[in-house]
Amino acid sequence: MKQSGGSTIIPCLRYRDPHAAIDWLCQAFGFERHAVYENDAGEVEHAQLAYGHGMIMLGAVRDNEFGRHIAQPDEIGGRETQCACVTVTDCKAHYERAKAAGALIVDDYAEKDYGGAGYSCHDPEGHLWYIGSYDPWQP
């Protein structure tokens, strides 16, 4: 699954238990493992999960120069400074799948005035996600 040309923006998240996060994101949201790179100790160094033509990258929480710039939601009162947005074709089915997998729903599924439908939720480590059927690339 390779994008050709143009710019690509790929959200990157950090998890304390990246193996569990990968499993949950695949089960709850329908991501597919594109690549998972582990070190000799079996720890996730870097992972790429794909959904349609989109992708996220993730890795373990690390106490290094880059890692010290990132706070986990539970370190800042369960809040986020950003949110990954995933566009899906069947938002209602996606919502039901995420709820069944234990997603903590923040904003229930709703039809939007601007078109499409959406909901938001937290994953098991508290990261905020917005899932919706509105595709800004489509007229």
C-alpha cells in the first residue's frame, strides 16, 4: 500500500505498551499492521499501521531527547493537545465495533450538519481519536 507523490501527514503516537496498543487499534478500529520493528528484547521500536490510504506510526514511550517533548494523556489530566482523525465509509458500524472493543466514547455517534457522521473516543491509554465519514477530499 504505497501513496504516490504529494505530501503525506502521518500522526505518530507513543504508548507504554505498544504491543497491546497495536492489537487494540487493529481490533477496535480496523487498522492493519504495515510494519512492526522490534529490538532484540522484543520491544516495539517503531510500528506503522494502515487504514485505507492512511497510516499512523507508533512506538514506545521513551525517556530520550524526542520522547521528553511528548506527554501521555494520564500525565496531563487525561487531556490531549492533538487528535488523530480517521475517515471511514461506514461510521455507524465503526462506532459499534469500537464500543464493542471497549473504546471510551467521548462524543456519541451523530450525523453532522456539515455532512457525514462522526464520534470521538479514547483508546485504552487515553489517546483521543475522532472517527467520521466526512471526507474533506470529496466534493
